[in-house]
Amino acid sequence: MKYGDMVPETIAGKIVGGVCSLSGVLVIALPVPVIVSNFSRIYHQNQRADKRKAQRKARLARIRIAKASSGAAFVSKKKAAEARMAAQESGLELDENYREEDIFELQHHHLLRCLEKTT
């Protein structure tokens, strides 16, 4: 010491110096958790947003696959029904599988065919 350092010598000076040093540490230490919690909150919000985007993308992909497969199934069923109706109209013998076909489905395809002819 004694090299130009200013050091309090009285009890009151030492108390004021101690209070100042502690308040300086607190002023620096208190904002750090607030800043860290803000970064953490922003990080978690971004993670949730990324997860929602990935879930939405996966859901849209599943919808596209379902639409494509159901459309293909519908077209194949429609073609089979048209072939069956053409066979009935020409008087050909039907397979056992065709006889067990649901009457509702046959009527449905017949109505679709009639609608396509009129439009």
C-alpha cells in the first residue's frame, strides 16, 4: 500500500466503501439473470416455431399422399365400374366378384357416368 492508493482509514469510511463495493457487485450481477432468461425465452420460442413448421410440413405431406392415393383409388374403381357396366350392356357373363359388388357403388358410378355425359 501507500503507493498512491486511497484507502479509507475511519470506520465510517470503511463501511461506506464496503457498501459501495457490494452495491457495485449487485448492480452488475442482477441484470445477468434477466438477460439470460430473455435469451432462453427467445430460444424456446424459436424452437417451438420450428417444431410447428415441421409438423405442418409433415401434415401437408400426409394430406398430399392421402389425396393422391384416394384419387388413384377412385379412378381405378371408376374404370372398373365402367368396364363392368359396359360388359352388362353388351350381355357378357360377369365374374363372381362383380356380382358381389355393392349396389350403392354401382349406382354411384352410373350416376357419375351420366353426369359426365351431360356436361
